[in-house]
Amino acid sequence: MPNIRNYRECAYAETWLEDGITVQKYKKGLRVTLEIAQTLVSERLAVAEGSTRPGLADISGLYWTTDSKAMKFLSSDDATQLVSAGGFYISNFAQRMAMRFFLSVSKEPPIPTKIFDNREDAIEWLKQFTAERLN
């Protein structure tokens, strides 16, 4: 059974710690703007408690209409601070293609990054990047 704590919810996502991983589940139908992206990062940082952790973004319910300013911000050092690795949980082929496009036009990710269509596989892969495993 997963160890879940620090649960937070805002208008755009639910965010929590699960077995040392920061998990953020975007609300269904969300269209990400720069302002929303900044809020999502703030929520993740609040849950992370100042510690570098792997992160899972569950974008399975997301409409992929992230604007260019939001995409640029989400690939910035500010947005990826305190993240040791990033996993993206997707639910369909269109999301996979959108994530591949996002990763290809973003600067080279400074952290290990991978796309998953199985949430459990994502969690297992991210566990290797938790502080407990890295120390």
C-alpha cells in the first residue's frame, strides 16, 4: 500500500507525496496557460517540503492545448527545481505525441524524463530517483 501524505488540491490539480515521489494529477479537461503552469509548480514545491524528489505528472485527463509561454516556463530551471527525475503518465496516443513534441522542442531535460501509459510502471521507475535510493 502506498505511503501518501501532504495532499493538496487547487483549481487545476491534486498534488501529494507518494512513497517519496511528488505526484500531481491534473484536472480533467485542463488547458494549461502560463498562470496555471506557475500555480502547478508552486503547488508541487509546497508538497515537496524543500527536498529534491522525483515527480509524476498525471496528465491522463489533460487537453493538450498548453500555450507556448506555459511550455517555455515548464521546461525552465524555475519549473524543474527540486525535481530529480520526471515521469509523465498519459492515457492515449495523442497525449504521447504531444509529450514527445513538448520534449523535442524544449531544451534538453536536465533530469531523466520518461513517458508512461501505465501509472504503476511510472512509480516503479521514479522510485530509483528518491533520496532514499540515491544516498
